[in-house]
Amino acid sequence: MATKAKEGRRPPRYLEIGDRIWPALRGVTGFHIWLYRVSGGRLDAMPGVRGGKVLLLDHVGAKSGTKRTAPLLYTRDGDDLLVVASKGGFPKHPAWFHNLVANPDTTIQIRSEKRQVHARVVTDPAERERLWALAVKTYDGYEDYATRSKGREIPLVVLERRK
């Protein structure tokens, strides 16, 4: 399976405490979003990520209707962008993923550019295999997340530019 980690590979120790510190990360995330917006995205590189960049994904709550923003690592696939709904390998999908399934037409910001996109969850096995390899090439931590997820298939989402 494309999202299974290498045999015997142990996830990093910081993932073991992730469940306990997740609420505290909301404040850090809010600061990251603010800093990204005021710097025009110039402060978007993530240490240890080869060729990876960060975008801001706007999404609308599936139940609440509340507009939210999530900073996400992305990988280019031609004109499309790929985001991985890993949530650090937690057993549940991230909220932004559920929100995109309910409301797939949205806006992203890459550096200072805002773009209208349509989110499409990858379901084709061959496309999934190809895109998972591309994601792992950008950030090999996704393999650790796949191990930690305890069998949850980590969704891949393609963001296609809307005309």
C-alpha cells in the first residue's frame, strides 16, 4: 500500500506526545498564519523539507459554516497542487479535510498570490501511488505519519485552479 511506512521504521518520539500538545498548537498556527500574511508568504520554508512550500488554505466549516485558514505543506504537480491530510499521523483526518469534502471550492494563498481552487480527493489507485511518492519525495516524514496513523489511509487532495 502506498501509505505504509517502511518495515520496522519507528516514528519520531515527538509524535508520541502530539495528542497531548495538539490544543497548544492552535496558538502557534494562528501566529504562523498572521506572519505568513504580513510577510506576503516570504517566511514559508519548512526545515527538512525538500522543495516543499507552505500555502494558506481557506476552508469553511462543514457544520459550523465558520471560515478558517490552515497553513499546509504543498507539492506541485504541474499546474495542480497536492496537499496531504496527514494530521501528523493522528488516527483521524484533519478538520480541514472534512471541510473541503463538504465545500471543495475555495481559495488558497501562495506567497502573495491568491488563487481560486477546487479540491479533489484522490481515489484512483494509480494516481494515488504516483502522488504519494511525490509527497514523500518532498517530505519523507509522511512515511512516519503513515506508520503512526494505525492503518488510516492518509488522504491526498489535489487543488485544481478554477477558471
